[in-house]
Amino acid sequence: MDAFSPTPPAWTQTAIHAYRFCCPRCQASASKAQQVWMNRRSPVMGEDFRRKWQEFYQCECEQSWWAWSSDRPPSELTKPDE
């Protein structure tokens, strides 16, 4: 499965909006997702005039959820600003 495919996978149809960037059922992080799909065909303009996309995740617990790309927390793999 391609996370950037233009066609959404069937499991995204039942996804619910997660207001915290984790599974709303079991609170697992997005990095624990079994499948990921990003809706890059329909960007939305935020208040700061930056584009954001819907990111869809299918969790280990089988809950499908989505959140805005702008709500994703910073990666722990990046260096902090100095």
C-alpha cells in the first residue's frame, strides 16, 4: 500500500477525527499504525497560510483515525533548535 496513492483505501471510510495526534481508542501513537494514507489531493489552507493535509492511520487495535498534518507533534528524531 502506498501512503501517497491518489486513491484512498477502503479502511479510511470509517476513520474518525482524532483531536490528539494518537488513536482515539487505545491512545497508541501514529508510529504504531499498521497502515497510513495521506490525502494530498485536497490540501486545506491554515490560519498561517500554510497547507495542511488529512493523515489517515489504521491502528493496531483496528481503529481507523485521521488528524491534520499540522497537528503532528515534532519528531523525536530531529535535533532541537539551538
